[in-house]
Amino acid sequence: MVSVILHGTLASFLAGIATIVGAIPILVFKKRPKHAVIDFLLALASGVMLAASAFSLILPALEEKGVWWTIFGLTLGGLLIFLTDKLLEKFSPTSHHYLELGEKMKYERTHRGILVVSALILHNIPEGLAVGVSFSLTGGTDIGIALAIAIGLQNMPEGLAVAIPLLESNMKKKKVLLLVTISGLIEPLSAFLGLLMVEQFRVVVPIALAIAAGAMIYLVTIELLPETHSHGNKYIVSLGMFLGFILLLILQYSGFFG
């Protein structure tokens, strides 16, 4: 059992670290990339997130819990990010008339970055639990490893989605890296819990997946996509969305990764 816990936690740790790996390209830029590059990368991440919500989160929830529990989870996930959004607005000074336009944009981007971090934490908790539960099942090591690899690969563009708005708010790169790391390391912590309490979490995981999907869909539609379309790069954004969606399908169904 100790070996299973160790292997499961390590596999999920590597999947979580992939979030940091995905953010590295944007963190090493010395100069701010052009709007077209930022919009394309955000659209790519959005495509991956929407496809992951549909195929990695909603489908398993439907198969395990049926349509009504899945709808409940989706609604709750969207509501959680909506309430986080409103809470941030309440305590944000962006509405104060004395702020200059540049300062307002800075606060709005910080706001967006915090929302992305919140959604990814909600996303990574059930994914980590799913990896932990998979390793705990009889003969589940191969399934758990394949699942951790697929999750790790989809975590890379999600790391970009966290880093970009935070960097655009002029947050220091060390702080951005810290927030990306926190969002990624939630996954192995959740996997460890799943490994220790497999029977309890086996029932909860499908609903948690639906909650994560609701959070991700809300985030993409209300924050990321409007931002990508705000600079007149609609064709580049559409290409990024399509490529991100296709990328997740390849990771999920091509058989390249188990």
C-alpha cells in the first residue's frame, strides 16, 4: 500500500508540475509579447480547457452519476467562479473614479488572473483525486499512469492561462511562478487524499469533475475569450481555439499516451 501511495502521489506531482512547465515560455520572455501572440496562446489554452471540460470532466461525470448530478455540479462550479468574480469586484478599486486607465487595466488583469487560479484549483482537485483513486484500485497502476500523463499534458496550456493575465498586470515573475506552482501542487495533494481515502472519494470524484467543468467553462466564456477578441485578432484566436480543442482530443483519444 505504501508503494501505491508513493507512486500515485509522484505521478500526480509530475502532472501538477506540468502546469509550471507550460508557464515557462511566457515567464522567460524579456519583453512583453505582441497582442497577437498573447491572444493566440490564451485561445489555445481556452480550446484545451473547453475540450477537457467536455471530454475529461463532463463525460466521466455523466457515466458515473447521470445527467442531473452532472448538471448540479456544472451549475455549482460556474456559481463558485461567479461568486469569486463578484467578491473580487467588491474589494477591487477598479471602479473608483480617481484611478487612471492604465491602473484600471492593471487591476482588471490581476482580477482575471486570480479567477484563472481559482478555476484551476477547482479543476485540479478532482483530477488529483481521480489519479489517486485510479492507483488505489486493483490493477489500477497502468490506468493511473496513463491518466496522470494525459492530465499533465493538458496542464501545460493551463499554466499559460494562469501566467499571462498575471504578467500583464505587471506582477513580478517570481510571484506569478508562485501562484502557478500553488495551482499545480494542489493536484498531488488531492491525489494523496484520494489514495488514503479511496472509498470515500470514489463517490465524490464524478460530482467534483462536473464542478470543475462548470468552473472552467464559466472562466473561458466570461474572461479568457472576451480578452482574446479585444485586439482585433479574431482569425488568430479562432485558429488557437481549434488547435487547442484538437490537441486535447489527440491527448485524450489518440492512444499515444496509453
